[in-house]
Amino acid sequence: MVPLFELFYIFFNIGAFTLGGGYAMLSMVEMSIVTKKQYVDKEEFWDLISLVQTLPGVFAVNTALYVGYKLRGIKGAICAALGAVLPSFIIILLIALFFTEFKDNEVIENIFKGIRPCVVALILVPSCKIIINQKMSWKILWIPIAIALGIWLLKISPVIIIVTVIAGTLVCEWYSFRKIKKQ
């Protein structure tokens, strides 16, 4: 059985050293939970990521909640979620307290400019892993590429895309259901 403090500690480290949000943390979560500790196998981990992406809310917190709950129930979910959230809370609190003194400092500004490309890489690596682990063929890989380009170049709202995908899925399911019912 996984100790509650260990769950907290794992997700606290992930929360403290991940820049760029939930997708940027995926590699660290996989390394900690799947590779090092082997609490969850690789296939189950990527199934979990697929599930967590469909849920409303913060991706990193949902991932922590799911892993914590799977390993230790409600108490595990709470410990993992607190571990994931607490570093951001502390950092934001410190920034709010001291940033006004340093906001015009050129060194600080350059540090943030240097972090931006790293964040892109931290998001790109898990995205490629998702493509590989979901065994996406070139026949369907055009879909996420087209959606990304639509959001970026055409400024299509992600909300419109999500609603369209839900509606399209419901239509396809209805059509499949009618087809099966006729047989």
C-alpha cells in the first residue's frame, strides 16, 4: 500500500517543478508513477490520461485525483491533489508578495523569456507520447492537426470544436444504433 505522504510528496515535486500546465507534467507523472514506482502500468496510465482529458477542470489536479484515488481511495485523492496544487499556491503567493519589486528587472524579464521555449518542449513531448500510445494512424492524425491549426490560424473557439465533436459523436452513435436495431 502506498503511503499517503509519498503520494503527497510525488505530486508536490511534480507540481513544484513543472512549468506549462498539465500536459507539461505528463512526462514527470509517467516517470514517477509508472517507471520508477510502478504503481500503475503504462497502458493503464495512458487510458487514465485519455479519461482525464474528457473531464472538466484542471488537468493536473484531475490526474492527481485519479491516481491518488486509484492507489489509496478518497484520502489518496486528497493527498495527491493537495500535493499537485500546493506548490502553485505557494509560488503565486510569493510572486504576489514580492513581484512588484522585481517586475521591471531586466534579468527577471529575460528569465521568463527563456522559460517560454522550454514550456513548448514540455508540452510537445507528452503530446507526441499520446499520439504514439494511442496508436494513431496517419488516417486520423490529420484531425488533431486540423483542429490545432483551426484554433491557431482561424481563431476557432475550442468550445465550438468541443460542442461540434460531441454533436458529431452523438449523430454517429444514433446512426449506429439505428443500423443495429434494423438488423
